[in-house]
Amino acid sequence: MLGPKAEDVTKPVNPWTLFVRFMLGVMAATYYVLVPIYMWIKDKIVPKGQPI
């Protein structure tokens, strides 16, 4: 027997769970934005074919 198809939204969300999900999202978004900026700056500074 399978469980329910959707999350039960009738109960209030646990504040700790909300905080942890929020922080994970913030860290993922920061990584998603900062890595391309870092790579672009590195590409402008370091000559082609040279290791860092």
C-alpha cells in the first residue's frame, strides 16, 4: 500500500524544518551565482593554458 500522493499541508510547518530548507536554498543559490563569477574572473586574470 502506497502513502499519500501529496504532502499534508493542513498541519503548520515546523519552524526548524523551514529554516533548514531556507538555508540550504540560500547556500545552493550562492554557489550557483558565485562559481560562474569566480570562473569568469579567473579566466580574465590567468593566461590560457596556465594552471592556477
